[in-house]
Amino acid sequence: MAGQISPTRSALLASKASLKTASSGADLLKRKRDALIGEFFALVKDALAAREQLSGVSKGAYTSLFGAKAWDSPEAVESLSLATGGEYTVQMEIQSIYGVKVPKIEVPARPTGVNFSPINVGARTIQAAGDFGGVMEAIVKVAATETKLRRIGEEIKKTSRRVNALEQVVIPGIQDDIRFVRGVLDQREREESFRLKKIKAKLEREKELEKAATAAAGSHGTAAD
């Protein structure tokens, strides 16, 4: 970069301003990264808890399902699954976590009533249906936490790359520019100082010669008289 910059005082001031901006930007990005890392580890705990909950309710739900098929027959269970099937609607909005857009998913409350007649099915099948409703809720929680986790993790990587680029490429390049311009300006100042000293010495010699010539002329005039 030093070879592409004009070694002038205005360029030096501009480079200093750029260095200040780059350093401030790196500090801000590091603070953002640290905050995101804290949020990431907090979400890791939530994600692990959601996974554990999903594993627990899934085991219970499949146990209920096997019992229902054994007691109420597979046909009754399948007929109930068709009766209780349908869309599972969730509420979702986008929220910002330190500038990262992540989905905020609200798990809907399960309906208290049933949309089928319990006459033709047994209690075990009804229990299995309720247990799988819990599985659906756990899946939504896992999806919500792991989506946040993935997006924040991606932002941490992106922010770290930007910090590294600033600290390892941009800032050292600007510092090289500043050193280059300062070196050229210092050299010019030394050369200018040396030139001025030479001029001053020359003027002083000429002045001394002029004084000597004036003195000599005065002594010749006195001798002639």
C-alpha cells in the first residue's frame, strides 16, 4: 500500500484518520463478537435442554404408541391419526440479537378438546395422541433454538473474519503507509534543513566577503589621501 500513496502531509492526516476508524471498527466488532459468543453459549444450554426434552417425550410417546397398537389395534390408532392430523400452525416473528436476524417462534397451546369421537378408540390411543402432541411442541422448540444457534454461530465466524482482516491486513497496511509517508516527509525536512543551512552559510560568506571588500576599499582610499 505504501507504494500507492502520495507522500504528502494531507495523505498522512488521511491515513491517521483511517487508522483511527479501522481501530475503532475492530474494537466494536470484537465487542459484538464477545456479546454473540455469550449469547451463543446461553443458547447452547437451551438447545441441549430442548434436545433432551424432545428425546424424553419421544420415548414416552412411542411407548404409548406401541401400547395403543397392542391394546386398541393398529387400525384404531391409524384412524385416530387421520382424525387428529392436519396443519400445525406456529407463530413466528423476526427479532434482532446484536444485529443478527433470528426467528422467534411461539409454540401454540395444544387444544383442550378433541375433534373426534372417543367412543371407537381406547384410552391408550388417546394418550398416545396427546403424547405425540407434546413431541410436536418439542420439535418446534428444538427447531427454534437450533436455528438461532446456527445463525449466531455463522455471524460469530463472519465477525471474526472481519476482525482478523482489520487487525492483520487493513491496520498493518495503514501503519505501513504512515511510516512510509513519515519517512519521506522526514527525509524531505532533513534535506530542506540542510539546503537552508548551505544557503545561510553561503550568504554569510558573501556578507563577510562584502565586508572585507568594503574594508579593503576604505583602506585604499585612506592610503591614496
